[in-house]
Amino acid sequence: MFVVMVVVFVLGYVMIALEHPLKIDKAATALLTGTLLWALYMFGAESILPNSPYFAEFMHEHPDGSYIDFIAHQEVYHHLGEISTILFFLLGAMTIVEMVDTHEGFKIITDKIKTTDKIKLMWILSFLTFFMSAALDNLTTTIVMVALLRKLIDKQQDRWFMAAMIVLAANAGGAWSPIGDVTTIMLWIDGQVTTGSIIKNVIVPSFVTMLVPLLIVTFTYPKGNLERPVLSEKQKLSNESISEFERRLMLVMGVSGLLFVPVFKTVTHLPPYLGMLFSLSIIWITTEILHRRRAKGMRAQLMVSRVLKKVDTPTILFFLGILTAVSALQSAGHLDLLAKKLDGIDLSDINKVYFIDTIIGILSAIVDNVPLVAGAIGMYDIAPAGSTGYEAHFMVDGQFWQFLAYTAGTGGSILIIGSAAGVAAMGMENIDFIWYMKRISLLALSGYFAGAIVFYLMFAL
């Protein structure tokens, strides 16, 4: 069953990649893959679990327990807890962005962007995304920027390309900030990296990761102007019913609510999704008060209860399926086995550090980067200060941890389902997996290796 689980995961992955030719929604395939993997794990538990240190620990604490108790009552609920924090975070962020969009808050920003030149707009959006994702995080920033794209670009293929470049910039921007990506948050909270050091040492490689694809696209992408979307009569009537005060209020509240999330996390030490739900609740109450006397006709569409119906539920279910599938592989020990294989490769100390992190980054394009980083954290302890040789790379702010933050954060851009930002963009714009692989993957790969070389040279020099 151990091998069968890998086969099922690969088949599910292929079906997701071929979503458009097969005409089967990727969310349905992801959910099927996730549930099947857990079922296979349960059926094969007696042969899989004897080699698991986690199962041995569970049996030591629960002598009367069984593999059914371990999988059904511990592992499933443990991973469900982690997955649900991401899903509720995503639901809250998408609802806030949809509220700002419904109140035409983004019109204030899009009106400032006058250019319709493809290349100029790509540079503007990429730079904006790069720095926004460091302050918010790459997932939230992608949701906001894709919502902006819908106001700026009418043609689907152009919108897909811009959305893909936004994913590259969001992942690059999230890698150098302690709150920019789930993996950097993990490394920061667990103490492997500190704020000042990760910003100083990772910002330049991350910037190069975004810059190289941008430069390539500048000289290869067809020049020309973009067409702005034309509003329907219904949309025009809706816009006329929204005052300038309401637009500004919702934009300020939406952006402030999103920026408040990392502050909430830092102050309370609680999961970020609670901060997101807190921000959503404040915006919800405000709009209820704002519209309660005029919640009729067009105005009724501005209420959160109506806006929630517009939230992209298939994207959330796709997230659920993908994360459920990966968590099954993590629990069964596939990822741990992979990590040990990498660690066993015979290389010099420094080359092994760079090799392991580089491979983790590439793998994060296929498997979610969170369990990969969690596996690395579990395998390697933080070395004490003053360590020498191979151990020195594992001290706080050591090369292993900082390069891991870079590779795990940016490697997911190589394939569209390799990062939370990519999955969000894919769901919101219904981007084709094969299209992304043909048009964007090599760009992302070139940026990834360019940034890795810059990181290596920075430490070598």
C-alpha cells in the first residue's frame, strides 16, 4: 500500500494537470485523491506503521491503542487542524477582498494606473506584489492583485499571464519576510531564523528571482496595449449607487484588516486565521450598520450575506483536497523517507546544505512546501552557538535555514499548484495547468536558479 499511495498521488496529480482536456474540475480530482490516500493508508496501516516513530510514540503513551486509533483519532484530526487554519484564512481573505471589490474600493487604485502598455503594467504589478507580499503574505497579496487584474485587463490570456507573473512576484516577496509565507513563519516562530537576518540575506536573491523572469518577458512577450473591461449597464447602475465615501471606507478597512493579521499574530501568538476572521467580523458589522436602512435593490448586493455567495468555493475545496492528499503522504512517512534519502547523499558539508535545500525547493513545486519544511525542521536540530564544520550551518540564522526559506518560498512557483498563491490564482482565474507549465515554468525555474546562485555568491564572498 505504501507504493500504491504514491501511484494514486501521481495519477491524481496528472488528472489535475489535464483538467481542461478531461473536462473534470480539479477540485473534484483533488478531493478524490485526498480521501483515497487516507483510505489506502488505513488499509495498509499494519504494514506501514511498524516503521513509524510517531506510531511507536503513540503506542508508548496509549498501550491499549491500535493503528485505527492512531490514524483515525490522532493523525486525521491533527492534520485537519492544520489544514482548517489555512482554509479559514483563505475564506476570510477572499471575503474581505470580495467586499472591497463589491464596494468598488479597488476602483480608487485602478484609476491611478493609467498605462495600458503590457510590459509597463507587468513591471508595476510585479513590484507592487513583491513588496506587498512581504507586509501581508503571498496568499493574501495574490488574492488582492488578481482581483485588481479583473478591473484592469479584459482578455483572458493576458490576464492569465499577468496573474502568473503576480504568483512569481508574490512567492519571491514572501520568501524574504518572516511573515511573508507560511514556511518563513514556521522558521521564524521555531527560532531557526531571526527577522533582521532573513531580510538582509534573502531579499536580494528573492528580488533576483522576480527580476530575471521579468527581464526575459520584457524582451520576448508581444508588445502592445491591453483592453480594459467594459462595464455592463447593471454594473454601471451598481457603481452609481455606491458613494465615494463608501469606496474609500471599504478600501481602507479592507487593506487595514489584512495588514492587521500579522500584527495580531505577533501580539497574541495565535494562528493568523483568527486575526483574519477578526478583521472580517469588523468589516461585516460596519457594512451591516452602513446599509441596514437601504438594503434593497442594488444596495442589497453589498451585504456580506450576498457577497459570501460570490466567494470561490471550488478553490477552497481544491485547497482542501490537495492539502489532505499531501498530509496522508506526510503521515504515512513518504516525505520523511525522502528527507532521509537526501541527507544520506555523500557530498561535502557546504554542498550537501545547498543540494538538500535546492531539491526541497524543486519538490515544493509538486508537494506543498509546509510539510517539506516541517520535515526539515524535524530532522535537524538548531545547532548551539559557536558550532563548527557541518553543524555551523544549522545554527540560528545558519545558511541551511536561510537558504531553506528562500528555496521553499520560491520553488513553488515552478508549477502553479506548488504554492498557496498559485492555487489561489489558478482557482480565481481558472488558469490551465498545462498552459502555466508551457509558458511560465521555465521562467520560474530560471529565476529560482538565478536567485540561488546569488545567495551562494553572497555567502561565498
